[in-house]
Amino acid sequence: MSDPVEIRVRLPASQEAARRAWAPEELRKWLAEYAEPFAFWGRHTPWGDEPRQRLLHLGDRTLRFSWKVGTEDTTVEVLFEDGALRLSQTTFDGEENGYPIALVLHVFWAFALGNLVDHLSGRPITPRCDYTRSDLRTEVVIGAPRAEVFASLTESQRFSQWFGITVEIEPYAGGRWAIPDGGPIGTVREVEQGRRLTLQEDSCVSTWDLADDGEGTRLTLALSGYDRPPYTSWTGWLSAVSGLRRYHELDDWRPIWE
């Protein structure tokens, strides 16, 4: 048995507001394409061909449900606190498209809970992963000048601050970039000052294009160079975009993770 997924996130809302966010009509806004009481599925959910969850317990502070991941039963527990939420999920040894199951689930929930934070703040969520598409591309507008956003992608200290873990980057073509704590190590393939950054890693290439959009920045992120869509890597980058938006747009920014 693999170690469970365990995540704690700060929420800009009360315990009751966070609990209400798990109602079907709310889940459809931040988590899944389709939802019914304590079940969710659709193109934004891994193994989302049908509802695979079953309620086990619902209390004032705790939600627990099973989720059949592939052919294995797992258990998700959500603990509601004032200003915070704890989520855990049991996992098992196995892989999905070359990624450990535990990593697939951790990345999925980290991105989803980032969107929950934005939803409870009244902010637009970051576009979700579509597990049915082979073209991996998204576009968001960030409320900050293009030069500031570009600096956040090419300066190691800033990158590490909003990303949440240490990132090392040499911002020139042929430079090295790495996430030392167990993440990818790759090559910087292209830098166009203030406008484009292209990063090579084992499974794919990510291209970050920036353009002015009024007083903000239109960021277009795309993955390429893969044989089959690396949905876990893509979800991880979408989660990064979610964090990048908060970093630039919130006056009282601080990391949402505890």
C-alpha cells in the first residue's frame, strides 16, 4: 500500500461555507463537469467515465466517501475547519499512463483545492484539465504587467515563491531548470525576453507565451512533444498557473498550503 495523499489548504471562508461547496451545484463550478450528491465525474475527473464515489459518512465537520480508482477502492476524507480544509485519500501501488497513482491523485487534488480557494473567494477558477483532449493548451489573463509575470517565470527566487517549492532556472537558451525536491530536471529551450519561455522536461515541452491585455497579461500555456497526453504533468502546470494568478492578483498574498 502506498502512502496516502494528504493536503491541508487555507480557505477564505468558514467551515460551513466550505462544507456547502461540496453540494452538487457547487462541485460543478470548481471540481467536476457532472456531480450528484457526493459523486462527481466527467471530462475534468480522472477515471471520470462514470460516477465512482459512494458516501461513507457525513458529519458537521467530516465528509468521507469511497472512490473506485480503476479497479481499486480508495477512501477520501475531508475535514472542515474554520479557515482551512484537510483532505486525505488512501492509495495503492500502481501506475496510470506512466505516473504513480499516488502522484496522479495528489496533483489532481492540489489543483482542485486551489480552484476551491478561488471559488470561495469569488474569483474565476483556472481552466480545468480535460482528460478527453489530446491538445493541451489553456489561456488566462493575469492582473499584473507582462514584465512582472515574465520575471516570475525566469527568476529562481520568485518562481520558487509562488510555486511553493524550490525551482532553479537559468533563463537562457540551453540553460538548466530543475525542481530539486523530486521534480523534473530539464533544459530551457527558448527565451524571448518578456514574451516567451519554453521548457523541456522528460515527458513534454511547455511553452509560456505572454502578451499585453489592457493593464494585465494574457498567458497562453501549451504542452507539446508527447506521444500520449501527459495529463498529470498538465494538471501540475495548471495548478502552477492557479498559484501564479493568486501571487500577482492578491494584495495580501500568501501560500494557500499548510
